Amino acid sequence: MREADALRKLSILAILFAATAFLTGARLPPHGPVPQARPDTADTTKPTPLPDKAEPPAPEDVPAPQQKPDVKEPGAPAPEHPPAPPPEPAKPAKPMQGPPLPPGGLESPQAPEEAKPPGEQTLEEQHLTIEPESDKEHAECTAALQALGVVFKETPRIDDGNGCGIDKPIIVSEALPGIKLKPEATIRCPAALALARWMKESVIPTASAALPEQGRLTTVNQATAYMCRLRNGAETGKISEHARGNAIDIASFHFEKGDDVAVRSRREDPTLTGAFQRTVSAAGCLYFTTVLDPESDAAHETHFHLDVIERKGGYRYCH
């Protein structure tokens, strides 16, 4: 019994001695085991390599970082401006317009001047033409003048350029029988016909009623008939109806007795002379399409302007 116990104790001591010797010579490995990725992340997650031995991962293996406000990556310089969207492809440069600048020139060539509005154009810039007149209508008009006793003669076509002129002009010397038109007026037949009818149906009856003591009307003094110019003699603007033979300006009326009745401002004139002028001025719009009297503007303070311009819808302007 004692020998068996001694042997068991010796065996245990031998085992302990061998284990101690084995543990004393053993060492831990320099690196621990690398954990394996889970199956659901194996395709997108790589183990982080050690910085002192492994090469940096290829760019295509690294997911693009998402920009975060107010967060800076360690060691990276801060951007001066927020990231901008990718720039659009550059457009090809447009070809240079016009001739190149001369050497040393600082200003670009002047662009062509734009067309002026009609109200700012001179007569030359408007490129107007003379309106043709119908032979039939002209013959009918002159026949009506002859029936009223108007004294006139036909004259060759007038063309003063820039649209000034009359296709079929006439020269009127007597507005009605025994009533002279001084000086003679070169106008179109429709204007002469309107004048004759106004004189016969308005001016003569009104003078007989308002100024019987003055006697018979003998002369109508005109200031302007045909004249190549713009309206009111301006340098720019619309062409005057005088330049087309459609207008005549009446300055005064002469009777057998007494003084001439001059056309002037008579709006507040309480006399029969004032009544005469206001009446014939108002009646003028029955025959002419435009009537401007001394009350209309400063350009007509001393005469009636009467014309036969045709407007859309038969519109008339009378003042």
C-alpha cells in the first residue's frame, strides 16, 4: 500500500513538472486572430489594414464619403466654399461678330442704328409716295365743281419728292361765282368741293344773318394751300395734309362794306362777328374731316385749318 501511494505521488509530480516546463517555453503569437466578416456584410466591408504594413485600398473599393455640415475629416483642409454640383460641359465659344477691333482700340464697333419711330422721322426718312387718284372719281368731282360755278383749271401732276405732290391737281381762283379765292389755291378736287359746299351752305347764309350791314361776301383770303412740309412746319413727324393737296387754311373774309372779318380767338366774343366765326367753324365739320380753329392750339391762332383726310370709320376731328 505504501509503495503504491508513493508511485502515484511520483507520477503526479512528474506530470506537474512536465506541464510547468511546457508552459515556461510557450509564447503568445505576435498578432491575435483577425475576426471574419459576417456573411451579410462580406461584400461591402473590408477589415481595416494596419497603417504601417498594408497598402491603402484602391479608390473603387472605398465608398464615397457623404458630405456632412460642420464636420471635418481629421487632417483634411477645410474647403473654402460648400461643394457645388458638377459643372456643365463648357459651351463652344461663339464666333466673333463684326470686324475685329483695330490695334489699340478700346471700344467695340458701333451697332447699326435702329429705325426711328414715325414721330421722330424727317420727311426724307419716311420714304412716302404720292397717292394715285382715280380718273373716274376725279371726273365726277370736277363735274360737281362746275355745277356749283367754281372757277378752276387743271394743272400737270406735282411731284416734289418725299411723298409731296398731287396726282391730279387743280388751281382754284373763285370758291363760288363772284367770290374770289386769294391767292389762287392749288389743291385736290375733293378739298375744293368741300370748300365750295361749306361756303354756299354755311358761310354765306351765316354772314347774311349775322353781318347784313357788311354786304355781300366777295373774297376769301387763304393762308396756305398746297405746300410740301410736315404738320405745323415741324422738322420731324407726320406729313401735313397740305403736302398732299388735301388742306386749305382760311385767314379772313372780305365783304363789300366794312372791315375784313379776320379769323382769331373769339370764344368769349359776345358780338355777332364772334357768333359768325363760331358758327362757320362748327359747320365746317359737316364738310371737312378736320377743322382746327384758333382755340385748338397756338399753331392755328390766326386761321382755320380745313382738310379732307380719310380716316378709318369716317372719323372726324373738329376743334
